[in-house]
Amino acid sequence: MLLASYTGTRPGLQGWANRIIRLRLRGRYSHTELVFQPGDGVDHLMPDGTTEPDSNGALWCVSSVAAERLPAHGVRRAGRLGGVRFKRIRLDPQHWETIKVNRCPVFAATVAVMLEGAPYDWQLIAGYVAWLVPGKGGRYTCSELVAACLEHPDPHRFDPCVLQAAHARLT
């Protein structure tokens, strides 16, 4: 299992969001994904029943996203905008930094499946700017979801930069 941290900048409005997040966090990363690999023992929990890369080399990742439609294979809120989703991603090293995570993949994937479709936590994002705004329970940002899957206490305290730094230190 890998922790993937996004260093790239997408085109358009999402690119501006990448820049603003990195500026606010004073770091290199604007997004986080948890990546499942062959041998993790979680094939039965993946949407298509396998962790093998697809024909393009993309692996199953899980995260929470703000501006993407949830895929049709999702168990809750399919087609709705924003939330916890599984997605195959080709992790281009020019845009992603990955590190091995020494946690239980079965636990992580099980938590991700249980939370699939949960809404995105816009209130927590607003709290990064205005600290008086608390996050909302049952909703997740990308790093909050990944921290929960990795059994971190208080997952709402993790942003993409802190999560990467914590796991880089553990490896």
C-alpha cells in the first residue's frame, strides 16, 4: 500500500485550487491518495475485484475529492459531485510522490469501502482559512479520509503535507 501525494498542477480552475492549497499549507502537496497494490490482499474489496494495474498501468486509489463526480460503481451517491471515491490512477512520477505505508491494507480498504460516497468536508477546508469554522462529521477531505484509513487518531488534523511528512518519517 502506498501514500501518494500530488505535486502537479491541473489545468484551469483545479490548477488554481492546487496552487492555493500548497500556498496555504506552505508545502509541496495539494492532494493525497491511498494506493492499493497487488499483494495487499484486498482484491475482493476493489470495485472490479482486483488490485492488478489496468492496461494503462493505473492502480486503484481511494480519496475524497471536491470537484469530481463520484463514479457509477460507487455504492452511495454515484454521479453526485464530491466525496469519497475509488478511482484508478496512473501515478506519473512527475506529478505524484509515493511512499510505502506500513499499515494494514485490509483495514484501510475496509474503512474506505464503508465510507465510500461520504460527502466532501467543505467546512474543514473553510476552517483552514477561517479557523473558527469547524469540520463537519461524516464528511471527509482527501487527507482526513486517508488518515482515518491509516488509523491515525484525530484524522481531521492531517493535511496532505503533514500526512506525507508523518509517513516519510515512519519509513
